[in-house]
Amino acid sequence: MRTYRVHFIRHGLTKGNLEGRYIGSTDLPLCQQGVEQLEDLIALKEYPSVDKVYTSPLVRCRQTADILFPDRAVEVVDNLREYDFGEFENRTVEELEKDPRFCQWAAASMQASAPGGESGMDLLKRSVQAMAYIFGQMMENNIYSAAVVTHGGLIMTLLANMGLPQREMIYWNAQPGCGYTALLTAQMWMRDQKFEVYGTIPVGGDNYDVDFSYEMPQEEQ
């Protein structure tokens, strides 16, 4: 049975990240510290070899893809863009904590829509559509290893809902320039829309203390 590897990687640091702002649809570039951090990771750690790179349309992801995979074909996938925080966009918790709408939204764990923005279900729907497109392209074009350079919120949402082992969103948090490797087969995807998460990126990194073990469904044993 053919197996396919997808490497989910979060973009590098932006000024908004450093300032603790909710940066979703705001199209910020990498900051200088973000560029230098990615260059250090490349020098000290090992990133996977890939046949193709899929990226969010936002510039911070496209810049990250160019730095990490300079010699690979890159395709922009619109549905890989980050969560839209609406009226909370580009603001800090300190600026928002007196707004009762923000408190209600935060208490709902992003399942409610941000005012003028998206809900967690909107993000999940987009992320599943993006994954279905990417995996379809991989099978059609014999691409067995691909990088997906996207955003922390999308990675957490996608892996929490479709990844095995099953874990809460916060478990799948990724540091800038880091992420997770997933193994897919056509059978598992078509039947369950699931994939197995089995490693972290970059190889040799010390960013995670992760247990990837899980119990296989009975019919797969």
C-alpha cells in the first residue's frame, strides 16, 4: 500500500508574534529575528526532503517556505490561511480583556465566531478542504513527501480533529519553524479522514516532549 508523508510546519516569527497580538488575516512579513531563527534551525537541525511545498497565501508563510525549501516547487493554497480574528485582529489580550465579547469568545474556545471574523468550525472546514486537495494532488502526481507551510491555529485545528493519536488542540502547538510529520494512506483517508502523526520537525529538535502512541482501531490490527 502506498504511503504519503505530509510535513506540517508553522511559519517563522513576525513582529506581531513578538508583541503578543492576535495575528490571523493580517498579512505581516517575517521579522528579522524570525528570519535569523529559521536560518539557525536550518544550520543546526534537519528538515525533511520533500517533492513539493504547499503554503498559505500569507507572506509570512511564503517567506518561510522560500527559506526552508529554496529549491522546491511551491503552490499557494488559499484554504491554508490563518483564522480570521475579525475585530480582535492585531490586538493584544491586554487591549481586549475589558471587552465582554472577547471574554465570551475566549471562553467558547474559538467555537463561537469572532465579531466580524470566523468560528473554529469555519477554520476546521477550510483546513479539511485544504488537506483533501493536497492529498488528492499528491496521489494524482505521485508526490510521496510534501511540506505544508501554514499557521499555528490551522495546524492545531487540523491535527486535533484528524490526527492520530487523538489529542486536544493545545497538544499540537508548534513553535515557529517547527511542526509535525503525518503518514497518510488512501484507505485511512477515504474511510476515516484520518492520518497518523508520528514525528516532529525539525529532526533533532528539542522543542517537544510528545507521546505518539495510540491504539489502532480493531479492524486495522
